[in-house]
Amino acid sequence: MSGPTRLRIEVDGVTLVDLDEPLESVSVMPGGVGGGARVEVRRASVGAEAALLEAMARTITVSGSDFRYRADAVVGGPVRTRTWTVREGAWGLTLPG
């Protein structure tokens, strides 16, 4: 994201942040043990640095006015809604033995 924007962030069907709160950034990354995804949301702030919101989730939905996102270094969008779902075993690495 470039500059504050307003997005609705839902994790496992529960609203984490709604459209009334401007955001600086949203990051979704592998969560490690347990197979979920770690969601980090940084609110826009004036003056002091805003607290980081963090959550673990299996499904993350981001919605709002047209926005772009970056996944695996490729920029996608613009879209109004995008949902990511963690699927156990969907990504792996096999090494020669």
C-alpha cells in the first residue's frame, strides 16, 4: 500500500479492522507452527507510531475500494475483495535424498 488507505480486514470471519480506520500497511505471511498465517496490520497515526495489530488465521479477507496487493513479488489488482486461505501441505520442498 502507498499511503494511508481504508480497508476492511477479516480473519477467520471476524472483523479485525473496519473501513473507518486508515491503515499504513497490511502483511500476511506464513505463521509457522500450527499451519496458520500471521496477519500484521499497522494503523495510520499522526505523531506517535501506531500499535501493530497481529492475528493468526486460516482465512484472511481484505476488502475496500480498489486496491492492489503484492504476492510473491508480483503486483495484482486492482481488486475490491481478495481472500487468502491457508491449505495444509499446499507448499512444500522436496530435496534429493
